Amino acid sequence: MADPCQVDFYVLADPSLSARQLACRLCMMAWEQGHRVAVLAGNEQDANDLDELMWEFPPGRFLPHTPGAADDAAPVSIVLAAEELAPGRDVVINLGGAAIPQPERFRRLLEIVPADARQKQASREKFRQYREWGLSPGSHDIQKI
């Protein structure tokens, strides 16, 4: 039997911290470790903003990426729907409002929890959903990016 998906929640301690910047940093770290990453954006504007940010953050670095799931050659893809998450991606960063269905398809699932109260509540729901699916999510407090 395959190892279950490892789910981790990254809780932003301060409203000034950017979920998109943290997503870029996590993408960079995963890519440098040889992983293929998909980022599920919350909406089209978030996807466009993330696409732009990946050209300049972290500073002085370039993160090879593609909007959409069509280009399988890029190590990082930005998608708008869970249905677009390609099985060739082993790490998923979820910036959307719902839990990723069938998380066992992936090795790691990273959830970013913004300081905003409404988004925190959505993250609590996702945490509960993953536990109902038999996973044991971890949690990390993020003080800086």
C-alpha cells in the first residue's frame, strides 16, 4: 500500500504576510528538492497574480512555471480547478477554499492559512475534511516569509 498523503497547514501569523509569497517560497523549495508542483489558485485573478509573482519572488530567483495544466514540462503549474491537478505532480499547494479531493493521489498537500478570519474558517473546514478522510494534518505557524 502506498504511503498516505502528507498534509501540512501553514498558518500565517500576521495579516501582512502574503499567502502568494509563501506559495512561491514553498514552490521553490519543493522544486529544488526535485518535486513537481501544482498550485491550485482560488480564482483567475489569484492565478494571474501568482503567475506574475513567480517571475520575481523569491528575489533574484526564477521559478519555472506555467499557467494551466497543459504544459507538463514545467516543474510548477498554476491551475484553477482541482480537476486540473495532473497525476504527475507530487506536491500540491492549495490556495482554494475547499479541500483537495482524493488527496492520496499526491505525496504532499500544502495548505496556506491566511490571517483573515473568513479564510481561517475555510481552512478549519478543510482540516476537518482531511481528518475525516483518514489523514493526520500537521500545522506550522509562519512568522515571516
